[in-house]
Amino acid sequence: MNSRSKLFLASARLANLPSVVSNVWLGVALGVLVGGRGISLWPAAALLVAAGCLLYVSGNFLNDWHDRHWDGQHRPERALPQGAFAPVFYLGLAIGCGVVALILAGVVGTGSALVVLAIGLCIVCYTLWHKRNPASILLVAMCRALLPLLFFIEWPMSCAKSDVSHALAQTRMEVAVIAPHALALLCYVAGLSWIARGEALAPAAAATRWQARALLVLGGLLMASWYVPSLPRFGSLGLLPFGLWLTLCATRFSKSPREQVSALLAGLPLLDWVALLPLSLSMMNHGKTDPFFMICLLLPPLAFLAGRGLQRLASAT
């Protein structure tokens, strides 16, 4: 692969796409858990996984286009400062990927399309403000937190509600299921984004390193704050691989912010696994061996391994 192709893949943050797939699938699994009906599971899941990936790529190209002058001074190794591509090409890719993501989500339903628009708004606001306002890390964290909603918001919404009281009870149950998982992703990505600012602002980042790490831990605890009623004794089992990787990120990979952030990005599927592993064990306890069960069980660790492998091909940050 030539250097121009590697620069393009680095701009797209190819190594982070497996974690996007895992985040969207978390919403698929939780949507099925609450028992929604009315849309075709597999076509909807495929369309929304594709939409999530396109949104992520769109945001990366938009960010690189907007930051091209800053990158010329601070990150000259990136594609646009090197003149490998025309800036208008990146802007066109960003807009095109975003539009296609909206179309794919719209095919599934209005709710999914609205989530795409919300993520798109967060992307634009983050791109405009992230170099000037440290609080903008919450915007990029919100982009990740909304990914599980792409499917989850559509699947239960398709249920027929028999009366108002049933609809309210169903809504409360749906919020109770999705809220801790979305908040977990929000905290984790905010923490790693906080650390990522240290790539250019290392002294400032060192002073608040413990707060960023606390957000990472809080993400794992929030993801484990629910349990599968049929198999509660395994409710926190997924914390073991996540905790081990987090420990490695805080020790072995802490020599440079870039190396640590790359490791934390690859660990996002392990955060999803905190929820999906006990869910998979619950399904196994009920004799489930269908493809849905296998994806819930194996997708997060495979996405983690794929992300780490792709980081050798293109930078994750």
C-alpha cells in the first residue's frame, strides 16, 4: 500500500470503525432485549451499522478539512498538510458520507433518521469548537453515546401500544435499559478525549489526568450497572476483560498520549462487552445458539482485535 493510501485511511480513522460497529450492535441487542417488533431485524441492523460507520468517517473528514491549517503547524504528517488530497475533496466526502448515512437511516425509520441528524449536529459543533473550548469533548462523546440509539429508538417504537398507561410503562422500561449504556459510552469517550488533548497540550493534560481516568472507570461501572435478571451472578463478568485492558492503558500504554488514546479507542468494544457478555450468557442459559447469540458473544472481542490490528495499518488518532 502506498503512502497516499495510508494517509487516506488514517484520515478516515479506519482502525476505529470496528468499535463503531460494536457500539451500534449494542443498541441492536438492547432493542431485541426489550421485545420490540415491527421492523426486519437483520436488514435494519445492517443499514444502521453502515449508517454509523459513514457518520464516523464523515466526521473525521470534516474535522481534518476544518483543521487543515492548524494541522499544518502541529500535525504536518497528516494528509492535507502534505498536499496528498485537495481540501475540497475531503469536504465533499464528509458531506456525501453524511447524506448517505441519513438516507440509510431514513429507510429504517424516522426515529433512526432523527438520531443521525442529532449525531451530525454534534459533529459539526465539535468541529467548529473543539480547538477553542475544552468542554467540546462532551460533543464527541455524545456522538458515541447516540450510536446505540440508531437501532434501539426504532425497534421499540414499532411496537403497538394498547393504551396510554402501557405506553408510559413501556417508555420508562426502555429508558431504564438504554440510559446506563449511553451514559457509559459518554463518560468513557469523554475521558479518552480528555487524554487525547494531551497530544498537543501534554502539561495541561497531566494536571487533570486522574479526572480523565475516573471517567473511564465510571464508564465501565455504568455499563455494568444493569444485570440480566435470569442470570444475575454473571452480571459483572464483562468487567474483567475491560478492567484488564484499562489497567494496561494506564500502565504499559501510558508513555505517550497518542499510544494511550489509540489503546483506549481499541478498547471501546470491550466496554460494550461489559453488557453483551452477560446478555450472551443469559441467552446460552436458555439454549440459544442462533446467529444473533453468536454475534452478541463474539462481536466485541473480535472488534477489539480488529481495531488493534488495523492500527498497524493506519493511525487511530
